[in-house]
Amino acid sequence: MTTPLPCKASSVHAVAPPCSTQSPYNLFKRLGMFVLAVGLYVLGNLLAAVQAGALSGNAQFSNQQLLNGIAYAGVGLLLLYYLQNRRQGFTRAFAGHTLQRPLRNGLLATTAVYVLCGVVVALFDIPDESFMLTFFDGLDRSQIVLLCISLVIFPPLAEELLLRHFLMRLLPWERSAVWKWLSIVLSTVLFAAIHTQYEQAITMVALVAVGFVLAVARIASGGLLVPVLIHACAEVLALLGYVLNAYMG
């Protein structure tokens, strides 16, 4: 049984609610949870690979099967998160301590990132990502709708759990501004790094900017709900940008 730390008037209050309780920092426990989370993420994608092979007889993924793997990973990570936070209250931990302001600021910042990047793409006539050019190939209308719904739900859930919770917890960001910014930078860099399907520099700039917004929202809100919602908004904006480019092209 852990003893709550006493409240202190320090910079920690910028990233945690006043008089919040903090359990003692244990790097090995947090590292173990992160390794387990990565294992669940990999396992989810392996299950999708097995399913793809069983259904099609080859190792090639469709976009929906790729998202299925992320969905399996998201379910596993959400279960792990629940088991980790069931004593303090899953809903309270997931929602955090502040919603409205971090959500509003995060949505505005994310929208600004996509608008600015869209302007740069238009001004310099930057070609579309090859990944997106074939994203809906061979799909009928119902399959396109299902793919879009999957894209808005599953990557935000799985990636925020993995990066903004299990990864960021490796550093005690609640305890000092230095750890806070190190955790933001670490999760931002890895967020951009795992999206290997993109080739254009402007896309990577957008990923870094959005990853930064998501990490700041995680700390400002104290939970995962706000970054998940902002991430989902980013997916919607990306899809709208793709549709707009296709229409104007």
C-alpha cells in the first residue's frame, strides 16, 4: 500500500491537479508495463497477419486488415490499462482531471497544423502521398465507410495508449518540468517514427506537430480521453484533405 506524497507548491502543479496523489516512481515496473504494451501491440498485428494469410493465402495486407491489427492491439492495450487503473477508477483515470480547455486548444492547434500544411502543399504543388493514392483502391462504398470508421477509432485508441500512456510513463513527468518536456519530445519523435508509410517531408512535419499537441494535451488533461479525441479529429482532417485534393485534382 503506497502513501500519498504531500502537496507542494511547485512547478508540478502546471502538469497535475493541486493536491494530486502520486505513487512512488518505479522505473522497472513502468518499463515492464511498457514492454508488455509493446508486446500486445506487436501481437495484435501478428494476429491480423495470420488472419490475412488464412483469408487470402498470402502475406499481403489490405488497408482494412492493417487497421484490424491495430484494433486488436487497441483492445489488448485498453484491457492492460484497465487492469492497471481498476483500483483508482478506470473512468476517472482515462478522463483525467481537465477536459474542456485542453480539448479546445488541442482541436484548434491540430486544425491549424492541417490547414497550414495544406496551404504549403498547394503553394509548392507537393504530390500526394503514394500510400494515400491507393488507399481506397478496389473498395466499394460500404467498405470505404468501414475503413474510414476504423481509421478514426482504432489508431487513436491504440497509439495514444501505447505512446501517451505506457511510453510517457517511463519518465516521471508529473514531478518536474524537465521530465515533462523530455516525455513530450520522446513520445513526439516516436509518434512520427512509427508512421513509416509516409514519404513527404511536409507530412512528417505535420506528424511531429500533431504528436507534440497530443503529448501536451495528455499532460494538460491528466488523462487519455482528450488526446484520443484530438487524434481522432486529426484522422478526420487527414481524410477530408485527401478528399479535397482528389476533388480539386
